[in-house]
Amino acid sequence: LAASQIASVGQRSETIRRSNLSAIVRELHAHGPLSRSELVARTGLTRSAVRGLIGELSVGGLATERSGAPLGGPGRPSVLVAANPAGAEVLAIEIAVDSLAAAIVGLGGQVARLVRVERPRGHLAVDDLVHDVRELAGQVGNPWDQSDRLLGIGVAVVGMVRRSDGFVPLAPNLGWHDVPLGEAIAGALGTAAPVAVANEADLGALAELRRGAAVGERDLLYISGEVGVGGGLFVGGRPLTGAAGFAGEVGHMPVNPDGAMCGCGSRGCWETEIGERALLQRAGRPIDGGREAVESILAAAAQQDAVSLTALNETGRWLGRGLAGLVNALNPRMIVLGGLFGRVYFFVAPTIKEQLDRFALPAAREVVRLAPAALGVNAPLLGAAELALEPVLADPAAWLSRTPQRMLASA
Ligand SMILES: [Zn+2]
């Protein structure tokens, strides 16, 4: 063989090794702990390859092995392989309408620490946000002081996000236009660790897909609502981000030319019919009553209060009708309803389904099922952690190669 051919064979086997390491880490992250045999079955790799890869991951601190319970009767106990949460950690941050949250999450999705604080609705000055983020991050444990383990920072925000640099052109419910959020968070934390920012609903969808109501699904439509309405889409197992990351702004589909003014500056967006304010108005409450007023409608509906049930039903009708359009356009296998819609679903599921039956194309309608979100209020925060963990899932070898230097430096 010529020298160049040898080099190319070497490169190819290195590429294969990296992709095999990634396959193992993804399995452990999503489904662990697993036995070696389960890893063989799930990845299609040989037993000896799996053994070697686990060895590498264990030495590099990304996996651990321990004895499991003996499987039915005599014989050796099986060895279980697990992701090591302390081996790679991320800081997740969520900027929601009503609250701010931060968490430290390790490989395998284990939440080490989580803090959520309420915040008043309305405009959020970026300087105040920077201050609050620094304080919250401090409360979950100054992670940037241990930057050898901090893989990165993931941020979920209620607004449009340009994925490449975390720039937010518009976040109506925060009063933001053109905010360089990724840069602001990196500055606030004084870290060189990468900051990945994405829309809250996109990350809610990711979390529900990995750990919630949609595990195992590949074609998911996630719709979440409070004051605003967000959508997150997965097609063939991949997030549908659009050219710049703005896809999924389903709340701003124009549905009613005679509708109310929307926070985006347009009129009659879907959000003006299915968002919190429309529900409050239909139930005869002040439209800025916030979460407390919504809770009181839901409580009254549980007591069969007719006005509340009628208001919820009207929201369900608009919700189902819009979903029918999305089912026709996107042909999802599953629709997960988060936030307010998960609660509305509980009361008016038949109305939503009846609208789907009526307005969705039968062939597309037949294959879609609906479910409320499983992860509750923390879905976007957990999705932000998944986003920040993605580099170590995609290429754990790059992370492992940093280990020797770190060990030498601290020796
Ligand atoms: Zn709008």
C-alpha cells in the first residue's frame, strides 16, 4: 500500500471508531443503564467492539460499569453500563414568560440541581436578565469554575432565535427586538464554554421526544401555549428548524382576518384565538389576569361551571381546527400538547378530535395520535440541557481526547 492509502485507511477506521462511540453514548444517554448484550443488540456492533468502546468511555469518565442483579436464578450477575452524569455536565437556562430557571444536568439526563424563580410578566431588560442569570447560575453551583467538566450552556427562550449565534430578532412577551442573547449570556457568565440558544417550544419538543410523551417517535408536532403559542417540529427524527432556526412559529399562522391584534404586530394570528388571553376573555375574566385567573377557570370547569366549560370548548375548537391544518401540511405521527393546551385537552379532548376529524385529510388524520405533554413546566429547560449535551453525544471522542491534558494539568 502507498503511504497515502494507509493514511486513508487509518482515517476511515478513526471515523468509524468515532461514530461507534457516539452510537454507544447516545444509547446510554437515552436508555441507560444497559447490559453489554443490550448494547450489542441496539447498536448492531460486535460484542468485542462494544467491550472496547465501553472501556474507552470508562477510562475517559463518560461511562461506568457496575454489577446488576442476577437475572433469574443462578449464574453470574449481568454487568450494567451507565452514562456517568458527572463525566460531562451542562448548564441549562430557561427564560419563560412567568419565570426564570437554571439547572445543572449531567450526561444521561440526570438533573443535579434545579432552581426556578417567578418573575413578573412583561418587559425584561437585558441588563436585568444578565444579572438574574448570573445569580441563578450561582445558585445551582458556579459551574463555570469547574470548566473541565462543563460542556456548555443551553438556553431556552420564549422568542424567535437564530440558531447560529443565539440572536433573538423578536420576543413579544419579553418586549425584545434584536437582542444578542447568546452573547449576553456568555458575557454574564464570563465563560468560554459554548452557548447554544433555541426557542422554548423547539426545546420542549426535543425533551418530550427524548424523555417524555413522545419517546420513540420520529414525526412529532409539539404545541405549547400560555400567553404566546409555540410549536416544535421533528420530521424523520430531525428537528425542523428552517433556514435560520425560525420554523415552528405556528402561533402566528393567520387564522382570523377579523381577529384581535397580536403581539407580533399582525392581526388574527392563531395565538389570538387559542392563547391565554382569548380564554380569559371568553370566560369573562380580565385578559391580563395571568396564571391565577387561568387556574380559576380550570378549577371552575372541574366543578362543571358552564361559562368556563364553554370558554374552554371554544379554545379547543380553534385549537383543533389549526391542528387540522398542521396535520395536513406536516403529516405528524404524534401531537403533544404542552403548557395550557395539555390542561385544556383534559376538558375538551372530544372537541379537539372532532375538529381534526372534520378538517384534516382522512389519510393524515388516521395516523396521528394526540397526548398531553409528560414533562410539565420543565420540558423546555430539560430540552436546553439536551441541546447543550449534543456535542458530546455527536462526538464523544473529541471530549475524551481532552481528558489526558486535564488529568495532567491537575496532577
Ligand atoms: Zn402574531
